[in-house]
Amino acid sequence: MPADLAALLADLEAETEALREILDPLHDSDWQRATPAPGWNIGDQIAHLAYFDDAAVSAAIRPEEFAAIRAGLTDGGENPDTLAARYRDMTPAELRDWFSRSRAGLLTAFASLEPSARVPWFGPPMSVASSATARLMETWAHGQDIADTIGTARQPTSRLRHVAHIGVAALPYSYAAHGLPVPGEPVRVELTGPSGESWTWGSDGARDRITGPALDFCLLVTRRRHRADTAMVAAGPIADQWLSIAQSFAGPPGAGRLPGQFAR
């Protein structure tokens, strides 16, 4: 069944508005506050989102331009940390404007595309629908960093299903990112959504299983929480190993979060 791109983009827009609700009350000085991502402040988080929104549009409609962007990151010594440092002279107002323009441009560009069309990225190529899902996942994850910084609790929504879905789909990439062979056995994932609904992926007959709250799974696969600070349960050796290395985003794993940093 083809992805409903219009509904997906509507959810991306809603997640964008949820992030703006966190940003709007902040004073300019707050944008310099250190987030749980080592070396990153709140402004860095927004610059990261804006930069990769622009990159996603290039990948979808100007692939030759994107190839140069990717070469700069993979072959030119650039990485998310150096990119964050590059934009630290921008004011909060400039960062807000950049993010607003980039996100609006992405929503407009993607609305005219075929959901199943393949586009390049920094990891494996993906469909337009998956690229939009990745932008939602990144918005939610970086929003979590900002929420953690200012000490606000966000209400989980059904949009977490998108984040969970890309986390499940990224199992092979999680292994590749850690230099490990991808297991040949399937893993069943059973999550409880924010309203008590059941979200499942994989064969019901799989030996290896992962169960727990959807929020905790999303925090884990985006590496915003250490596994020890979640209620995720693994049954089987592959499921257990995957929970220790799960990663839903392209690029190196990074340091992640420390056990006990965000104790339940």
C-alpha cells in the first residue's frame, strides 16, 4: 500500500509546530544553553535541522547539488559537530528564520513528489516518504534535546509511530554503523502507543522480540536515552544486541546518553 504522503507531511508540519511552541518562549540567551548532546547548544540544534532540511530538498529535486553536499560531509572532513560550529555567529532570530524557510521549502517541495520515488541520502537511498519520515524523526529528536535542556515534558502523540517505524526499518543500518554483520533472523517489535494502542512490526512467530512503551523505544533508537533508563524489554540474543546499538539516523553513532542521565 503506497504511503499517504499528504498525511505524513501534515504530521511533519504538526511536529514542527510542536517544536516552535518550545522555542517561542525562549529568550535569546537561552539559545546558548548547553543541551544533552555534548558540545551542542540550542542554537546548534536548530541550525542542524535547517541545514539538513535544505539538504533533503536538494537530494529530492537537485541530486547533483546534493552529491556535492554529501562529498563535503563524507570526504571533506565535515561532520555534524563542525557544521554546528559553522553557524554559531547567527542570532536566534536568524536561526528561527532559516529554520522556518527551510521547513516551509521542504513541505512545499515534497508535496509535489511521488512518495515511492528514490532519493539519495548520507546513508542508503530512501523513498521520498521515508525522507519525510526522517525529517519528522529528526525534528522530534532534536526537540527532545531542547525540551530536556529547559526542563519541559512533552506530551507523546501518535506521531511517534513514524519515529518508531523508521527506528525498526533502520535495524540493518544500526549494525552497519557499528561494523557488525546484519543478523539473518527477524525481530518482532511490539510497542504500546501513547493512547494504549498496540503497534507491531515483524513476524508474530519470530523468536527474538522487543516490547515496551513506544515513547521509550523512540527515545532509545534516536539515542536520546540510554537503554538502562527505558522500560524496553528484549527477548532473544539478537533483540538484546539490537537494543544496545539501535540508531535511527544516518551517520556515526556518537556518544549517546549515559545510564542514569535521565532516570525514569
